Amino acid sequence: MSIDYKSLEFELYGVLLQIRDLLEDTAAQEEERDEIDRRLEQIKSKRYNVAVVGEFRRGKSSLINALLGLPVLPADVTPTTATVNRITYGTEPRATILYRDGHTETLDEIGELVKYVTKISTEHEKMAEKVKEAIVYYPAVLCQNHVDIIDTPGLDDDETMTAITLNMLDNIDAAIVTVSALSPFSETERHFVSKLIAHRGISTVCFVVTFIDQIDEDEYDRVFAGIRRRIQSMTMKTVKEEHGSDEWLMAKAHRILDEMAIYGVSARKALDAFAANDNERLKESRFVYFKEELFKLLTSWQMVHMFEKGAQTARDVLVRMSENVEKEEQALEREREQLTARKEQIEGYRQAAAGFTDRQLQQIAYQVSGLITPKIGREQVLVELQAAQGLAALAGNITAELRQTMGAVVALYQSLDEPFRKRATELISALGAPELEGAAADWIQDLMAALAQKREAAAKEALAVGERLIQRQSAELGRRDSVFAMRMGISNLVLGMWRFYQEAARRMRLSVIEAAGSKSDHVLAAWLVDALDKDMRQTEEQAAAAAEKRSKEQAERKKLLAQCDSILRRIAEEHSEVQQAQPLV
């Protein structure tokens, strides 16, 4: 049953538009949107690109000239074509040059093309390097139904020319491969034809054996059959080796190679025949049969392949979208797992670190005790000092000792800064949460500032209290009128200073506890746990919203995928019908 192409066109166009809308709502790559846009544009324009490809000196340009009926494109026995040359339908012959920098130039005469698209001289080659594409408008019947014939530089000419041809593959729908009867089907050609078949955007590949006028007529059938077998066996072997597991591609390879469209042509004889109006020579060129079959081929397959390409592109994009969704879900699950692991890690750290401040302070307390304990039992030294140098010397000595001792106590408590900083920094580093590093670093800075402020305030207050104590005790010693009374007064001063040091150390410890009470490492851990809890809640909320959206999109994708499969199935049935109705060889 033949396809209703108009109905299929509307259906496929609608599917592509819906996919385009889905892509707008996802983090799709620009390449996927461009693919869909190209298929939409092709359906609107009906443009069908047929590239003539092959190694250099295979008669590609001459073949196109024969199709046009006149030597429009430059052709020579040496490698000539240096740019992509597009033949498109136009009521009057004319040519436009598209330059790589974006500007265009219209030629007065088509004959001027040789200056822009060839490499037959150094001057022409330099000009060709600036050209992106030459468009030749010509009233060719073959191009009348939105078909463009594209002439490409020869493969294996040089790397630049080969790259130009390979870069065209994404923009062609069908390929005519020229193979010389004089050097039939090289390794380069084998790999290139395999690449054409493997390309999902190229639906049709046919072959033209050129230069058949240079082999004996009685050798033609044998040479032609040998070339056909060589193309079929060598290419199928390569396709199986590289893509044997791809059922769709293998089916395509069998369609192209088992029912191979291959023709023998002498383009030079055909052109000479056209010029001389020599029908006998034209018959010898075998060109008329080729042109008729090519026209049938393109007429039969153009719409089928265009819709197949559109449906296959749509299907491929839908499959990739589903794969991307799976990757996004996996990434989200990994993020949840990482947040949970971080939370558990910090929760354990918080519990282990809860006694860190107490342990640090207890260690400092032992060291402070070692500083102030020797202050007891010094009465005899101070009595001798007072007796030898007087009361003022005694007061100065005790005051100097006060400042030295308090400086040592402050230094001991100041040594807590580095353990606090190190613990908090290790916690942040172990967390591995860059988004929290800035806030946590500010936290550490605030902790260091609070410790310093409280410590300095406590030390300043202690010094003031200690100096007042010394002044008061010194004044009282001045009123003692006997050696015994002086000794007892000095004993009281020593005891008072010892008690003062104990109280000063206690206050210093309290200042650290007060400063660290809201900024210690275990409180930092608690804050980080809360922050991660918030992140987890946000992640879960986003995941729930995304899951609901993905569910709707997945349902839409499944529906569109079913439509694509239906279109491809109908096209496959049309393939079968067309092949049975019109054998290609």
C-alpha cells in the first residue's frame, strides 16, 4: 500500500515540532536542536542534496557536466575541484560565490567559475581557499524537483580537500560514488563508502563506473561485474566488522549493496555527443540509461528518504533525551547520597568534638598551674629583698612578676587559637562542600576574633585587679612596725597573689568558654549539619518537582517515539514496494 505523503508530511512535521518544544524545556545541547531544525527546514523546503563523491581524477565534475548537458563546471585530467560546488535549479544560468568570511559575489558569466573553485594554478588555489561554496543556478530537469547536485573535491588529493568532502557528509541525503574503470575500488574508497553507509543521514548510495570508453567493449561486462562484486564484498566486510551489532545499519547496508544501483558511463563521450548531436556516440556512452535511472531513483526515493531521515533523526534525539534524563536522575541520586554521607560524617564529628574545648582547657589548666604553684613559699626571698632594698623594690618586683606571669597565662590561652582553627579547617576540608566554604571560613575568622577579644579583655581586667592588690598590700606593709609584722604581711601578700593568679586563670578560662560557646568547632559542625539539612530539603523538593515534570515528558516522549516507529515502519514497507516495483539495476 502506497504512502500518503502529504499526510505523512504533516504527521512528521508535528512530531518534530513537539520534540523541538521538549528540547526548549531541557538542558539539551545546541547540536540536538540544530538537528531538529534542519529536518524541519528540509520538510518545508523539500531540498534534497545529492553529492557526487570519490577519489580525485574519477570524473566527478565531468559526470555532473554531462547531467547538465554542457561543460558548466571546470574539469581536467589533473585534480581540479577545490571547493564545494552546488548545482541548484534556476531558470537562467548564473553563479554565486559564498566566501568563508560571509560575503557573497555574483558572477557575470558561469565561465568565470574556474577562477574561484579550482586549483589549476597557484593564483586560483589561493582564491579557492577563501571560498566556502559556489552555487550554480541552472535549468536542469534533474534539479527541478528541489534536488541539488553537489560537486566535491577529490578524496586522497590532499588533507584539506579530503576534509572539505568529509565535512559535507552531515549535509547530504544521497551520494553518487564515482569509481574508475581503470583502477577499480581502492582501500580508500572502501572505507569511504562504509562511512557513507554508516552515516544515519545518508539514505541512498549509488555507484557510477567512469571512463568505460577506455576499456574494450568485449571486456565491459567482465570488468563491470568484477567492480560490482569488489564493491559489495569489500564494503560489506568493513561494515560488518565495524557495525555488525547495529541491526538497523546492517539492514541499510544490505539494501544498498545487495540491490546495488551501479552504472557504467563515459561522461566525456556523452558531452562530445551532446556537442556534435551524435546519437550513436551518446548511446555508446551509456549515459542516457544512467540519467533515466537516476531520475527514477531520485523521484522514487526522494520523499521516502527525506521522511525516513526526519523520523530517524526524531527517534535518535528522543532516545538521547531519555538517556540524558536517566543520567540526570543518576546524578541527582549521587548528590543525595553525597549529602547524606556528609551529614553523617559531620554528625559524627560533632559528637566526637563536643568535649574538644574542655579537653583543650584542661590541658591549659595544668600548664597554668605549673606557672603559679611555684609562687607559694617565696616569703623568705621577698623578706630578704624588702630588707635589702626596701618596700618600693619589693612592690616593683612583684608587679613585674605579675605582668610576666599574666603574659605567660595569656600566651597559653592564645595557643588555643591554632587547635581551634585547625579543627574547624579540617572539618570543612573533610566535608568537601565548596558551597559552604566561604561561610565556614567567615565562621572561623569570627571565632578567632571572639577568642582574642575575650582573652584581651580578661587579661586587661586581671592586670588592673592585680596591680590594685599589690598597691593595697604594699601600703599595708608600710604600716608594719616590726620585722615579725613585716614577715607576716609579706606572707599574706604572697598568699593573696597566689589566690589572685588562680582567679585570673579561672576568669581567662571562662572568657574562652564564653567566646567558644557559640563559635566552637562542634557548634560549627552543628551549623553545617543544619545547612546540609536545608540543602537536602531543597534537593528533595527540586527532585520531586523534576520527577513530576520528567514523568510527563517521558509519557510525551514515549508517544512521540511510537509515532516515529510507526512512520519508519510505513517507510520500510514503502522501501519494499518500491524495490519490487523498480529494480535499481
